[in-house]
Amino acid sequence: MALRKVLLEGDDTLRKKSREVKDFDLRTQELIDDMFDTMREEDGLGLAAPQVGVLKRIFVMEAVEENEATAFINPVLIDEKGEQIGAEGCLSLPGLYGVVSRPEEVRVRAQDISGEEFERTYSGLEARCVCHEIDHLYGILYRDKATGGLHKLDEEEEESPTGDLSREEETSIKAADASV
């Protein structure tokens, strides 16, 4: 397992559409392991393959509610309910956040490392993270959906978790999230 470099906004790879994963092999497992290591090293909640320079339809997420680490291969949103509006950030846009509308609850279908399909329902923060990471697979950054532009993080503020924002950056957003 190894750490991978997280690409920053401006890198063309972040704006490209990812390809479907067809080979559920050792290379795919190594990529997923590296993504989990990288996400954790960066204190993120989620990380998409394009953020580490790989245009494959894969993202990883560490669910806050159940403290569950999950890899999603070829994910598809199959249902959305409600709306939540809140602050969101991204490891590829460090030091910034924006206010984004996302579904309150989502149902996602994906494959695991053996190619087996699974479905899960997420709400709140996890729903926000799933939508954020799936957007990455289509070359969409949260900046594209943020209302009112992006804002710089204030290091003095309290915790407010979002997307694949680092935990340090999350702590800077709580006041902004509460004021929405």
C-alpha cells in the first residue's frame, strides 16, 4: 500500500469523465487500498479515483455514522429524497468551501472488489459525500454547484463535516454551515 498524490484543481484529469471498471483484479484492489491510505492520511471522509489521477469509476468513503470504510466501484445513484443545504469542501480544493444543495437521502448501487453488486442507503453527511464523490467521476467539482461562490476557510471555526473535505478543514466550516 502506498500514498498517492491528490490532484489539485487546475489539473485536467479532475474534469474528465471516468471509465467503467471491468477488471476486478489485484491492480484494482491495490488502487483501492492506496486510496483508503491516502484519504486517511489527508484526513478525508471520501476520495474518488480521479483525484489520484486514475480515471476509473471508483470512490472510497469512511462513513461517520457506522465508522464503516467502503469502496464503491461503478456506483450509480438509484434514488434521492429530500434536500440539505450546507458547506462543502474538497481535498482537491484545499482551504476553500462553498454552500451546496444535495439530497438528504440517497440510495446507491455499486460493486465491491469481487464484482458483486450491493445497494446502500445513506442520509445526511454520508449522502452528501456519496453525491460529491460520484460527481468527481463525471468531472464535476463542488465549485460547479456552489451557490454564492467559494470562501476561504477560517482556522478558528468549529467542526462541520462535508464531502471529501479534510477533517482539519471540516473544523473550519461549522459556523458557515450553521448560518446557511
